[in-house]
Amino acid sequence: MTITNRQSGTNVHEVADGIYRINTPVAIEGAGGFSFNQYLILDDEPLLFHTGLRRMFPLVQEAVSSLLPVGKLRYIAFSHVEADECGSLNEWLAVAPQSVPLCGTVAAMVSISDLADRAPRALADSELLVLGRHSVRWFDTPHLPHAWECGLLREERTATLLCGDLLTQGGTDLPPVTESDVLGPSEAFRQQMDYFSHTKNARAMLERLAATKPTTLACMHGSVWRGDGASVLRALADALGV
């Protein structure tokens, strides 16, 4: 793990071949310790998944710059429209002139075509985008865990699921990657402040993701989990009672 900003604790760790987690720990009043993760895929057409909060942009930019010149970024991707997902989208578009927003068709239609300073590249459900050695596939997951436009990306070569707000873990002192229980801590956090929409289609969507057999679950908050991702996703469906 490399610390890129000692004041904030922002750090970078390679979690799969060519995929880097950028992590910033924070203290949130009333919620205790928390963390925000972005994921950078280094390739011919580099992709950043999650922008981070607008006010966190300098920290994330500094971390990305430790891995590549930010002007080389091609895609600024995110799961859904929320401040920590895409709050600094336009700041990234400004420093990476060749980049475009990357999102699902619903997000492009209802928000990003208006909010973003450049037109988005909208991915249809199951559409594959080749970055070079890596390829990412978009999965529509409406209202899982929340937002109509929600979707997730799976990197095909490393079987890494960029799983957004699924399996969120609280705390700031968690390891970058773990093979220990992740569902228990994430369910304990969800019970405190339930951020799931509880869509009736949750089990079908989780089963569809499980069928892709991810071996790395790249969470937006907390540790990355490594192992049999399918079993964790199916256990999440059971825990949700769907």
C-alpha cells in the first residue's frame, strides 16, 4: 500500500492485475469512521470507477497522478448518480480532455446528459467495453441497492466486480484486501442505516451477478473482498430476505 497524502491518509493499493483501489478514510459525525474508494484500471484506455466527492477531488487526483498522468484517462465511470459516485465528474472531465462519462443508459437519459460537461458514453445492459488488456461489462441493477439508474461493472479478465454500494463496511482501519467475512460487517452497517431500496427483483439481480463468478469484490466503502464472490452475493440475497 502506498500513502499518497499523509494528512488525509489517502492511499493506493493494487487489488487485481492492473486494478488499483484509491482509498480515503474519513470521520463522519454521527456515523463514526468510514472510507471512500475509487478504482483505477490501467490500460490503453484507462478507466476510473467512482469520482469521489467534489471536495475530495484534489486527494483523488493526487492518487491517480501517482499511477498515470490524469490527462490520459479515457472513461470516468460510476454506478449511479450520488455525490460520492460522480460528484467531481466535471472536475475530472476538465483535467482529462480525452475522457467521457461512462454510465448506464438510464443515468445518461435522466441526469448525465444534462449534468456533465461532455456527452456520456452510455452502456446498454450486458454491453462489453474493451479497454486494452482489460474489458468491462455493464450490468443494469435498478434499485440495487438504490437508484433507478444503478448499474455495476465487471472486469472480465480478472473477474473483478466493481460492486458500488453493495457490501458497504464501516470503519477506517480495515485492510485494503481481505478474505475474512465481509457480509457480517456489511449487514451490521446496513442495519444501522438501511440504504437498500429492497426491490422485489434483488434476488434475481444478485443471482445474475453471482453467475459471473467474481473472485474479487471491489466495494466502494471498506475492504476489497477476495474469494468465491458468488457465494457472498447469494448470501447477501438471503440476508435481505428476497
